Amino acid sequence: MAQIDDTARFDHKGLIREAYRMEGVGPGEARSIFLDWALSLPDETEQSMALSSLYEHYGRSAPEHPMSVVLKEAMEADMTPKRRGGWRGRRD
């Protein structure tokens, strides 16, 4: 039961859920949906925890679905910034 609650908490707009229900979703649409989801994630939510929960709930049963691929790529990506922006990132 906790997993369902986590899924609803981490996908409060239902974007990821609907992506899995839509027919013919391709990689481009999955990335666009993911970006919308990521931008609407509340600041206090830990993104890595949300990704893991959503992938466990949806992606494990449909690993070839484009949204599963996007979620997995996001989980595997190094989420730490490579360099700082602005003048601090450009100085020697």
C-alpha cells in the first residue's frame, strides 16, 4: 500500500501514470512528459527517491516502454553538476 501512496505523492499531476496508459508514446513524447514532471516536482521532494519509486511501480513491468527507458536513464545519470554556472564556473 505504501508504494501506491508514494506513487501518488511523487506523481501528483499523474503525468507518469498517464504516459504509461497512452497508446503510441515515443521517446520524444516520453522525454517531454518527463521534463514536465521534473519541473513540477515540489522542491522538498528528493528526485532520486521519486524516480526509484516510479520506476519500481511502472517501469519494472514494462521495461521496454519509452517512459521506462527515460526513467532509467534519469536514475543512472549523474545528478551532480559538472561545473558551477556564472563567473565562478569560468575562472581558473
